[in-house]
Amino acid sequence: MASSPIPATMKAWTYSRPGPHRKVLSLIEVPTPPLPTGSQILFKVAYAGIDPSNTDVMRIVPSLLVRKNAIPGTEFSGTIMARGPDAPDHFAVGCKVLCVTPNSAILRGRGPFCEYICLDSKTSAIALVPEGLTTEEASCIGQCGIMAMLIHKHGKLHQGNGYRILVNGASGGCGSIFVQVAVAMGAKEVVGVCSAPNAEFVLGLGASRTIDYRTNAPLHEYLAKEYGTRPFDFVLDTIGVQELYTKSPGFLKENGAFVNIGNYAHGRFWMLVYVMLNMLWPWWLGGTPRKFVIFTPQRDPEFIVKLMDLVREEKIKVHIEKVFAFEELCDALDLGDTKRVRGKLVLRVGGD
Ligand SMILES: NC(=O)c1ccc[n+]([C@@H]2O[C@H](COP(=O)([O-])OP(=O)(O)OC[C@H]3O[C@@H](n4cnc5c(N)ncnc54)[C@H](OP(=O)(O)O)[C@@H]3O)[C@@H](O)[C@H]2O)c1
């Protein structure tokens, strides 16, 4: 079933070789995806969330794997234009939804920095936009929100267990959502590491305390001094400071867990080396005696449903630093790459 009218071509930001976004991206006209079959859904994109992994993917995917006219991006909000016969009934034509694309779409270059996108409802995380969330906000909450849920699952942190958590990079796109999800899931204390100008923002998200990483360097020494006698259950590093993990026995419980999703401190290459080292080097051979948690960000629909419940209960809000016009994608990616963004960036594709 399809609503009308769907044009034969659409505007899309595309790249056909790996490289820095300013060199490889161009805004061109491409064929609109065909009408959906099976469990597929065709969406008209309203807004798309921008995150640092967008430029990472464009830079690091090997040439052989880059499809011609690949479209970047991973999450968006929009309207259902058409649906295959096997798509779930509650995703009806005309519904406003948010969606996080499956990992396979990233590899196939089928992202949402374009006017229309067709995805399989079985492998994408899709939810109806709940009341109280604007379409702009809906475009950029899914990915970080699902990740926050996954961290709870893989860190074995269950709702309402009164744990204590440290979030490094608490003012960023992911950190700001992680703080709120941790509070909503029942953390007793959430400590956010951020710069002094972002302290008020992070406290407003529900953190019990903030630590300025600039005036308290090196952070691990400060944490050992402050929290050595009352260590955390869980550390979540969105920046990727290897020393924070190797020195974590000073401020993280023996049965606690450390998650790193960031690659800011030492770059992507060293992050991969450190992840391997942290996963494989046993403590009895000199490795760090703390659990290092890693997970693949699968788009489990269960998590997006739970996330929307938290939004409806007004436990999670999205802070958008800036909305960019569709033509300004490269400016948006430039700003994201500065690593100084508070909250999220959004690209206006078709708008409301
Ligand atoms: N966003 C996603 O959906 C997503 C998905 C997958 C993976 N990741 C990865 O997760 C990481 C974090 O992403 P993000 O979107 O949260 O990043 P982000 O929004 O770009 O984070 C920037 C924030 O981090 C703060 N910051 C910078 N350096 C810091 C430091 N040394 N210590 C503490 N805070 C610092 C900045 O504030 P100040 O400069 O004022 O401190 C700024 O508020 C990235 O490596 C990204 O590739 C993100």
C-alpha cells in the first residue's frame, strides 16, 4: 500500500570512495527507492541525526566495500509513505516514526541523508514518535538511546538496582543520553565528567555531581583519591581514555565493569589496539583486573520500545545544539568532528 505522490528521483548526499567528507560527499539526484515489498517500509525523511561515526565510516571503510552513490547516516525521523504486506500493522501509511537503520544498511550505503529511504522493518529499530517528542528530537535519540540500553544489558545493570556510575564525556551526544538513562533505570548516583562550562547542563540531566576533567587532570588520579574508598559499579567512557581503564582498579569495584565507546583520545587505530589488548590480556599476565565490556550495537526493537516508554514518562529529553539545512551537511559534520558539541546535531531533510 502506498500514499501518493512519490517522485521518481530524490536528492541525496552520496559518496563513492572513502575519504574526508568535504572531499567525497556530493548532493545529487538519484532514483527514489522502489516501493516496499515483504516487511519493508518506505519512509519520507524529515530530520536525520548527525553523529561522529558518520565521518568515521566514510573515512575508514575500504574502497572495495564502498558502493557507488552510497548514502551516509544512521538515524532519522519521518513519515511512512508505503509499506509491504508483511510490515507490522501499527506502522501504517502516514504515521510519524523514528528509526535507527540496521548495521547492514550502513555497509550497503543506504543511510538517511536523502529524501526517501526503504528499510526492512524486521532489522531496523522503528518506533512511533511519542507525544512530547518533536520530529527533530525524534531523529537523534534512537541510536544513543539503544546503546544506553545495550550497555545496561551487557554490563548486567538491571533496572532499580541502585548502582553508582561514572560517565566520562557526559555532555556529548551519547553521554547526555547515558546519564539520563542511568538515572531512569535506577542508578543511585551518576557522576558526569565534563568541562566546567557544561557542568550545569550535565547536572540538569540528573547527574548527582560533575567533575571538570580539565582542572582535575590526570583524571584517574583524581578519581582514585575521591572514590578509592567508595568505588563505582560501572564506568562508561564515551571519550576513549585508555589510562582510565588501566588505572580503573583505583576507583572501580572489583566486580564492576568498564565500557568504552569512544575513540577521541588516541584515534581510531589505537582504540582498536587497546580494545584487543583490554579484551585479551588476562589479569594474571599483567592485564587490568577489571571487566572490559564491548558489544555490537544491534538494533533490538525491544530497546527502542523501552526507550520510548522513558520518553513518555518524561525521564529522557534530547538536547539539540544546532539544526542544519539539508544543503549544510558538510558544515554539520565539521562541527561534529570538533568533538565540542553539547548534546546532538540534526540535519533538516524534508522537515515536518
Ligand atoms: N553519537 C552516536 O550515536 C555514536 C554512535 C556510535 C559510536 N559513537 C562514538 O562514541 C563517541 C562519543 O560520541 P558522542 O556523539 O557522544 O560525541 P560528542 O557528542 O562529539 O562529544 C563531544 C562532547 O564531549 C566533551 N568532551 C570532549 N573531550 C572530552 C574529554 N577529554 N573528557 C570529557 N568530555 C570531553 C565535549 O565537551 P567539552 O569540550 O566542553 O568538554 C562535548 O560536549 C565517539 O567516539 C563516537 O564515534 C557515537
